Amino acid sequence: MYEYICAVLLGIVEGLAEFLPISSTGHLILAGDLLNFEGESAVTFMIVIQLGAVLAVLVLYWNRYMSLLRGLLSLDFNTKNRLNALHLGIAMVPALVMYLSFKELIKSRLFGSAPVLIGLIAGGVLMIIAARAKRKTTSDNTDDITYRQAFGIGLFQCFSLWPGFSRSGSTISGGMLLGTSQKAAADFTFLISVPVMLGATSLDLYDSRSLLTSDDLILMLVGFVVAFVVAMIAVVTFLKLIKRLRLEWFAIYRFVIAGVFYWFVLR
């Protein structure tokens, strides 16, 4: 029963944290440490329930994804005044290559409280740099994003493979440094989150198939559903928040969480 309580609590944490640049993975690892919910199965569980929250984006952006899919099927990659599936594909490549190359190292060395605290602080510093950098904005919305900017954002997304850095924090910061508005970078981040998490979850489940039991699958389903429901409730509010609130505020929150956790737990 305790494991199911943990699954519900972690599902709530994931649903609330996924859409803010504060690292949902980092929060899950820290919460798992406090709940003594650890191990290889716990790592897989955390990745799977992230998919539950990310699917809320699929629901919210359903029409946009269908438009991208139609463009992909018709091989229409005209860059003039329209974001297309090729932008998303280009943005996914760097992190995918990095993950496939170092996934064992990432899961064995970085899924711990100490690496997460480092990631929270380093990601916060990146966000402050992006917020204060004097860059000319060339892309006010996602349809203005170029292939070069998409690839650059994909490079910044590689930072998110370090738990605590945050996928949205890394990509929004990268987009702003590359000339997009914070709103455009946030929208693009949410759009690429679905294919990225679908790919990462599928790979992780396949790699962990020999370790999973029927009880693990039920536990993952509980966390998945809770994360999806909570995310659906929170997504509209958080999407508005992330587009309007300056990144420095999220960075300050990250510093505070890292400091409090270190002082009361790791010290």
C-alpha cells in the first residue's frame, strides 16, 4: 500500500512540475529520496509518469499536432511563415543522440539527490543568463522559428538529460539566447516534449523489460493516470505563467529548493 501512496504523491509532483522550468525529474528524484522510493524500477517509474503529464500537452495542442502531421505526410516543409514537423525533428536529434550514447551513465550516476541539486543550481544560472542577455528577438512566435534556431534549441535540450536542469528551462533559455521570445520558446518546448518523451519512455521501458513485474506495471499506471489528471488541471494556468513570469523567479525558486534540501537532508 505504501508504494501506491508514493505513486500517487509522485504523480501529483510530476503533474504540477512538468510544465514549469524547475525540473520535474529533479523534483521526482528529491521526493523519491524523501519517500525512500528508489532503485532501478523507481527510475523507470519516474520516466513513465512524466509521459502521463506530457500527454496533457498532446491534448492541449491536438490541432497543432494534426497540422504538423498532415504537413509531414504531404512532405510539405516550406519554412515560410509556418512551423513544420522538420523543426521538431531537428530539435530532437541532439538529445536523442546524447541519450542513446550515455543513457547507462545518466541513469547510474545522475539519478541521485546530489547531482539533482547541482543541476538545479546550474540550470538556474543558465536561466538568469538567458533572461538578462541583450539579444534581438527575431522570432516572436513558433511560426517564426528557423531551422537553425530549432537545432540550437535541440542542443540546449541536451542539458536536460542531467536531472535537475529541466527540459523546459534549458530549451526556453536556449531559445531566448538564440533570438526567440520567451513565449515562442515556451510553445516550442511544449510541442517537442511529446515526441521526446514518447521516444525516451519507449526506449527505457524496452531496456527495463526484464526488471518489470505486473506489480510494477500497475504502480506505473497509477502514477501515469494521476500525473495526467493533475497536469490537465494545471496545464492552462502554468502555460500562461511560464510565458509571462520572468525566468529569474523560477531560478530563485530552484536555488531555494536546492539550499533547503541540502541543509535539511544531505548535510
